[in-house]
Amino acid sequence: MRGLFGIVGLLLTLAIVGVLAKKQLGSVTTVAPPAGFASAPAGASVQQQSQLMQQQVKQSVENTMQQARPMPEDK
């Protein structure tokens, strides 16, 4: 009897997780690129798009590295 309740509870939990996952995946829409990233030209090849993305990531990393790091306050 105890094992039956365990299996029923497990199946009920699995059903709830499945419904929530389906609901979450159903609400996912196409994600727009971040504001700092320019979109590739309409006729760009995959290689050109890849190079553009690589350049943008490189610029983003360089900009981040150039920012001053906040110093902790001495106590």
C-alpha cells in the first residue's frame, strides 16, 4: 500500500512538472539580440554573420575589461 502511494505521488509530480514545462516552453518566443549587437545584413552569408558576431563579442569583452574595477572599502 505504501509503495502504491509512492508511485502515485511520483506520477502526479511528473505530470505537474510536465504541464509546467509545456506551459513554459509554449510561452518562449524568438529572442531578439541584445541592444548592443547589430543585426547582420539581409544578404550576409553564414560566415559573414559569424565573423560579425565574433567581432561584437570581442568588442564587448574589450570594453568590459577596460572598465575600472570597484575597489573594496578598507575597514
